[in-house]
Amino acid sequence: MSTLAALQSRLGHTFRNPSLLRLALTHPSVAHEQCANVEHNQRLEFLGDGVLQLVLSGVLYEKFPHAGEGSLTKARAQMVNRQSLARQAQMMNLGENLILSRGEELNQGRERPSALADAFEALLGAIFLDGGFDAAQKFVVREFRDSFGELEAIPNLDNPKGELQELLQASSPESPRYQLTSVSGPDHDRLFQCAVFHRSTELGRGTGKSKKAAESEAALDALQRLRSDHRDSGASSENAVAG
């Protein structure tokens, strides 16, 4: 089975127009490197972002019938932050299918969270164009099924660092520790990356235009991972009892 055929099998969608799939996987670096009018996935990313917002808005509206607009917006933001989308792309091994420039390939572009998040949204945009809203909706619901399960309550996105500390201190007096791992970009457009640790274990990573924003994203990433681990361990215990 070819790489693209395997990817379509994983997506649960076979493209009637395979060129849309290839376009969704084409990183902008290809056009920059070739200095030519080469199409890339940024327009599809824009489209996919809109589709994703619409689908998740509908699901959250149904899941939390008594939640207000602000709370629903916060829940949706947790699910569509760049770190979350990059993780969705990693789970489907999307990086190995990206079409990159030679320079981007050499700079670990296949593992870059921003490239993965963008490709995930572009892929959703391609599915929408190829199969319509129903196909896009089925893809989103399937990929985010675990996240829907985790959202038993509206998260506190106003203070993710405080929420993480409260969660951890329920079992340990030790506070989480944040570490700046990298700073990139020109002086007028810095991008910070931070990691959060607890008991010497890395719990999550985040990026932002300031150190504070990166720490908040790292806390959100850690909260999502911890809740996912808790859900998985609970399911394993239920299976063991059933067995």
C-alpha cells in the first residue's frame, strides 16, 4: 500500500480528487525554495480552521446545554490550540507524509508542531472540499473523540497554570516548574517555547509570543495529557475487572 493510500485509510476518507490531498500536505517552504508560483497548503489551512471551529462549536453546544457563550468558547479554544492540533497530526503520523523543501527537511520540519498543526487544518479543508461537510464532520468527531470524553466539565482557560497546580497538589505538595526551552524568530516577532515539569518529569510543552503565553500553553498541554492518562487508566481498570 502506498504512503498516501495508507494515510487515506487512516483518515477514513478516500479522495475523489487526490490533488487536494497532495496540496494539503505541501508545506509553504516548497514554494519559497523553488522561487516559483507553487501552490501550498496555507489556503486550505484557512478553510480547515473555519470548518473545525464550526464542527467543534456544534458538538460542544450539544454536550453542554447549560453552558454560556464564554464557557463554550474556552472549551473550544482548549481543543484547537496549536499544541492540541499538532498532537492530533502526530497520532496519524502526518509528518511522514508532508511535502517539504530540502531546507525544511534538514531542519526537522516533519516534527515541527506548527507545520503539523497547519497540515492538520489543511487536511480538514481538503476533506471538506472533496467530500462535503458531512465527511469533514465525521473526520473531526472521530479524531477528537478522546477530547470530547475528557471534557466532562468546562475547563478554566483563564488560569491554566493555576488549574494545573491545583490538580498536581492534590497528590503532592511540590509545585510545577516551568523552563524556557527555546526562543526563535527576529527581535520584533519572537516565539518562545516552554516546558513544564513536576517531580523531574516533563508534563507538557507550549509556544507563544511571550514567555507567559508559552507557559500557559504548556500548562494546557499538561492538563490535556494528564486527563487523557487518567481516562486511559480508568478504561484499563474497567477492562481488567470485566476480564
